[in-house]
Amino acid sequence: MLLNITTTHKPATDLGYLLHKHPDKFQTFDLSVGKAHIFYPEKSEERTTISLLLDIDPIDMVRSARNLGGEGFALGHYVNDRSYVASSFMSVALSKVFPSAMNGRCKDRPELVDVKLPLEVSIASISAPKGGEALIRKFFEPLGYKVGLTRFTLDKKFPEWGDSKYFSLKLTHTITTKELLSHLYVLIPALDNDKHYFVSEDEIEKLLQKGEGWLKDHPAREQIISRYLINLHSLSRRAIERLSEGDEIGITEDELVEKSETEKSETERRRETLHDKRLRIVANKLVESGAERVLDLGCGEGKLIRLLLKEKQFAEIVGMDVSYNILLKAKEKLHFDEMSPRQKERINLFQGSLTYRDKRLEGFDAAAVVEVIEHLDLDRLTAFERVLFEFAGPRTILLTTPNKEFNVMWEKLGGEVMRHGDHRFEWTRKEFADWANNMGGMYNYSVEILPIGDEEENMGAPSQMAIFRYGN
Ligand code: SAH
């Protein structure tokens, strides 16, 4: 992973003083997860470039994974993009390699600190989360950067696979080095969806310190803060409060949630109330089933778990999800850390994938699989079916999925597009019923299908649920 900083300030070699790195030296710094190398690929009075080559060692990363404070996704530690893209590790490297420059100190040439230099930054590869190019621009442009983005294709040999989520990024601005480094320090991890750090109060301090003088007035500040703090709303809220101490900004938590979800489409937001309804129906059906030990598969942020905790009947509630970040979020939203030991004992959250057989899922009374199946690739569906019906095999299974016929009702979708960017397929009522009945026949479950939400003529309800009961 390469980050270059170039200046055409006269003399351009001043960059060496400012960043405290001698242009003739190749220097290496140890990080907890690899090394950062510093060198100058070009140095002249007209134009000087310093390179930061971040060499992340995946093995070190596996070792330091315990810092995450939980059992991680084993394979994910080895198979990931961390060595190749600008990620939260870049912030660590910047602060380790350029500590004085970041704090606005320059021993030999203090007068340079406040000089705005023509600077150009190029980042070989940065991954854009859902907001894509627009999000990168939204973060950098208001600070005055000229943003150049080139998107990589997934594989040049297979152009039909389309674009990847990776871009090379070029930023140009006339600015002090301290400002530049603090912008990069905050904004690179804010774009990174797989941050390596464990977010705690300390992160608020770092964010406020590095954001001093610019974050407060940034039009996307709520989103930057929220993304930097892995969307943990209580921390984000505190950070925003601290940032605006003395100011009258009066932002409510709901507004914040709303703002941090600007990447969600309008239809997604309208669906929230439908989703609450769906979860209530699922929770009621689980109570009715008499289950005591229940699974919430693809539990997401734990909204269903929150409802289930209210029912004493459920002695053990297991939430599994493939996304580690979302589990962290679930823990935060459920206020897990503040729960009594007895309450904590009822819950078990772990990472796992529904397309691999998993012994931890065996022996439960019931399982809920709410709005998850449509996120699975169709060619992994058989694996999922076996994991759920054959190996986990709970007595009751409640599974919900959108009804595709209803999509014409969401204006912007026009009946064509799916409701969510990550949906791999959506089923009509008949497709869903055929699939469910087929499963029932194969694995000896009776099947009942219910609509969720208000039904419209000819298209049914927005969502649909199948209840599978073993052996009757
Ligand atoms: N059931 C939750 C979340 C639905 S969103 C709710 O109703 O609020 C779909 C969830 O499925 C996401 O959290 C996603 O991370 C998870 N998911 C996707 N593929 C998965 C897989 N193979 N195994 C487990 N979870 C998966």
C-alpha cells in the first residue's frame, strides 16, 4: 500500500524538514502489524515526493486480532484486502512516522509549519464503501481538495464482471502539512468499513484532537464521526456533543441515526416500520412455538434479540451473523456490557456463516432467519438449506424474505430493481411458496406461509414469512 505526498513549493525539498525525514535516507518503522517504509522517489528544488509504503504483515495481523476482543472470523484474518488498500492502518502509520508534523512542530524550520504548500497526495488503492465515489468526494471536497478518482475493474480479463469497489485517489490542495495529515488521519479510516481498532472512548479523543479546526465545520461531520466510530451511536453522539460544546446544535439521536444512514435509500427508510412489524410477528410466533432455546440467524444489529429478551420464556438466545462489525454494533445497541450477569448469560453472539455446517447451531428449539436468505448467492442456497434444515434442524423455523411482486409499490424501484444493494435475488409469492414447500418435503417439515404487512390486490404484502414445523 503506497501513499505519496508531492510538493512543488520552492524549494520543494523543504518537505523533508517539514516531515522530519531526510531526503537521502530510507527509513523503516515497526508497526504492530508490519512495517512502514519512508523514502523519496524524487527530490529536487522544483518537485519532491515522499513515499510511505505500508507493508502489512497478515500474520502479525492475525496475532494482533485478539485486540479485537473476541473470536474473529478465522479465514477473514488471512483472506482480506488489508495489505493492499489504504485502511485504518494508514492512520496508525501516519501518526507513528510523522508525529511532530502531525502536531505542527518543526524543530529546524519552525516558520514552515504555517506555510500553505501546493501538495498532491496519491493513494494507490482505497476502497469506497456503499456511497462509492460520491462519499469520497463528500469527505474531501468541502475541505478544498481537488479530487481525482480512477476506479479499478474487478479483473481486466473479465470486463463483464464490472467495477471493483477500489479506487486510486489523487488529492490536490494548497494547505499546511499538519492540516493534510490530520485530514488523512481521520478520513481514511472513516471510509474504511473494516477498521482494525476497537472503538472506545480513546477514539473520541483522537478524533477530536485530529479534527481540531476543521471537523466542526465540515458539512458531513456527523457522517464522518459516525463512520470513524464504526457507527456506534452512543459514542458518535458524545463526540458530536463534545465537538459542539457551547454551540446550539441540538441534534437528536434519531437525526443522527438518520444522517448516518444517508447511504440508505428512501425506500429502505420507509421500510423501517414494516420491519418493526415483521420482527413483532416473528417474536410472537416464536413465543407461540413454545421454544426456550432460540437462534437468530443473520441477526444483524440484534433488533429481534432485543424483543426476545423481554420474554422470560427464552432461556437462551443465540445471534449469529457473518459480519463482525455488525455484531459489535449489536452488542452496543443491546447495551450488552451494562447487562446483569444473568441477562448476559441468556445471550450468545458469535460470528459464523450460514453456508457452512456449524455445530454451534445444533440442538435448538427454534430459529429465526429474518431478511437474510436474499443476501445469499443463489449458488450457495443449497449449502444454506442443508445447514439450516439438515444439520441445525430446529423444531420450528421462521424465515422471512421480501415479496418481489410488491416492488412496483416502491416508486423509485419501478418494479425492476431490488430493494437493497446487497440483495442477490428476490422471490415472488409463488417462487417463495414453491421453495418452502420443496424444503418441507425434503426435510420433513410442515409449511405455513403468511403475508407480512398490508396486502394489496394482485401483488400481496410487502414481505412474506414461512413457518416450518418439524414432523407434522
Ligand atoms: N435479521 C436482521 C438483519 C437482516 S440484514 C434483521 O432483520 O434486522 C441481513 C443480515 O444477514 C446481515 O446482517 C448480514 O450480515 C447477514 N448475512 C449475510 N450473509 C450471511 C451468511 N452467509 N451467514 C450469516 N449471516 C449472513
